[in-house]
Amino acid sequence: MEAQPKAAAKLAGEQDEFVAKLLKIYQRRKNCKKLKVAMQQVEQELLDLLGVRLFTIYQCVDNGQEILASIKGGDPDDDSIRIRVPFSSTSLAGYVALSQRALVFKNFLDRDELVDIRPRFKFDKRFSEAKGWDVKSMIVLPIKGKILLGVLQLINFEGDRDFIKIDLKHAMMV
């Protein structure tokens, strides 16, 4: 019986630590007037806090018809390729923009896992293969205010840990 309260207290402590670190990152980001510069300053802290290898922040553009990858954390060549994705059910980020529904994939290269969400999903490996990335698990969630502002995509590679429910909760807090 005593193990349950200890486990709950440990989880609460971990949650408090996450929130404290996130607030510290937010304060650093807030002190900079340009978002892209601010994100570069907190990039590694954010990668470490979320336990991810890469993240991409897409912004809504073209009157809500597309999202544009405006910030790519963890990618040293982040300005080498412009990524524009239509609101569409044929791509992960595009589907999240369209549905405004978060997705968590343990292994999105597993066709069955993709088809369970949407039969037309197909991962285009060209970008990750060109970079030499062995992408495996992913969290993709909408960034919303009163309207959709963009999409946040968190990526781990083969050999990294799989994402779990608490990772989605943490990503939503960001």
C-alpha cells in the first residue's frame, strides 16, 4: 500500500522539476525579441528537457493552407532546406494541422501503426535518408491559441527511447 503514495510523490516531484526547467527556458526565450534567435539560445535545453533528438516548429502560412518549418532544433543544417507542408491527410504534420489532433508514434515506419490513424498515411523517407537520419518515434501536436498557429513535431531515432504518454503531456506544456 505504501508503494503507491511513494510512486505518486516521485511522479509529482518529477513533474515539478519539469515545470521549473520549462519556466526557466520560457524566461530566457521571453527576454529575446526575435523568436528564431531566442529558440537558438534555448534549443539544446529544450531538446534535453523533452528527451528528443530533433524538434520542428511549423508556422501556419498562406491563409491556413500550409505550414512552414520555421524552427528546426537539433539539426545543424537547419537552413539548408525549406519544408512546406500542405494541410493534408497524406503527411503527419499536415494531418495534425488539418485535424488539430495530437499524434504519438512509437514507430511510424511501421505501416500498420500509420494505417490505424489514417489509411492514406505514408512516410516520405527522402528527407531523413538524405540527412542520414534513422527516424523512428515521433510526437506531432497542434500549436493553438484561438486559432491554429502551427505544429510541433518531436523526433527520436532508432535506438532512442520510445515516446510515452507523459512525453505528450510535456510537449503540450511547451
